[in-house]
Amino acid sequence: MAGAVALGGAALAAVPASAATATPGAGPRTTPRTTTRPGTAEEALRELAAGNRRWRTFRERHPDETPAVRQSLTAGQQPFALVLGCIDSRVPPELVLDQGLGDLMTVRSAGEVLDEAVLGSVAYGVLELDIPLVVVLGHQSCGAVKAAVQADLTGGRLPRHIQYLADQINPYIDRTKDGDARVDSTIDAHIRAVRSRLAAEPDLAAKISAGELAVVGARYELTTQLVHRIA
């Protein structure tokens, strides 16, 4: 786990703040990938950081959507990263990281909550497709976390299936803070918890020990569109 956390420690945060003032619509649309496809976790982190920089400076390339790429993907897929994210409609991984067809395997559940289906989906990407990087991507103002915090405060019960989500998030609620700060801190705590649980799964842990996999936590800020690492 220590190796997974340390690898590329600042990669998703190392994007120039000065780029945030770029003009919307300044960049090209649907261009081919200009760099070698990432083959390691560190390379994948760099590519995701570059993609997020393009997204938040309105210079998206929408790579790997050409007719040639679409045709090539009929023969198989080789995604270079797996993103476990929230279902929130404002945080689609392929867009906020500016990646295209065949680049990312995405698994989404409210609040990035884990269950057997989610665990199996992540394991499939790592074990069957040899994906070298798993990113647990939480986000600012997560509705699932807000619901869990509110239910904890009031003692109320949510609809049955939504209560399941709250029950999974509840152990990580930061009760040392109040209001929005409690929600914000809980979002980070839950990202860390999900990342740690994934990294502790025996099959994934073996890959991490062999240097073939990194599992990292990250967060998307709705206000700035920045994706940054959660240590």
C-alpha cells in the first residue's frame, strides 16, 4: 500500500495553476492521441493529469474517437487506467480527464461505494486486462456523502437501497467538524477508505507488491475542475 500511495505522488496535482484562465473553446476537437499509450501506473498518472489540465483550460482533445480507433476497438481493448467514480452527472471520468474510447475502464457507484459487483468489476480490469492504475475518484459536494451525514445527524432512515449507501459511508463521517466542513472532510476520508480497501484485496495487493499496479485516491473539484490526489 505504501508503494501505491507514493507512486506519482503529485502527478494529478502537478498542473499549472496559471492555465486556469484559458479561453473557452480555444482548443481543437477530436484529435488523435499524440503520445505513446501509457504502459505503467506512473505514465498513466501523467496522462490523466495532462488530460485534466486540458479539460479545465477548455482545450479538450477528445482523443481516440476517430473512425480508425473505433474500428480497431472491435478487435479488443487495452485501457490504461481504471477509474472508480461516483454516479454524479457532473463528473464523467472520460470528460474531466479528457480521454477517449478504449482509454479508461470506468466503474461508477454513488459515493464510490463498494459492493461485490464493484469489487468484481475492478478486479476484472486489473486481473484480466492488466490495467496498471486504479483511481478512486471522489468529488466536491458528493450527494451520497451529504445524505449519509444528514442521516447520521438526524437519526432518520433513508429509502432502503439509499440507506445501504449511507451505511457504507457512515464509519468515515468526520464528527469533529460541522456543517459543510463535515461533508467535505468525510468525502476525503471515504476516498481514502475505499482506496485502502481496494489495495488490501488479496489479488490486487499481490499486483501492488509486484510493482504491477498502483491504487490511488483523487478528488474532482466542481468549482475549479481540478483533479488532485488525496494522500
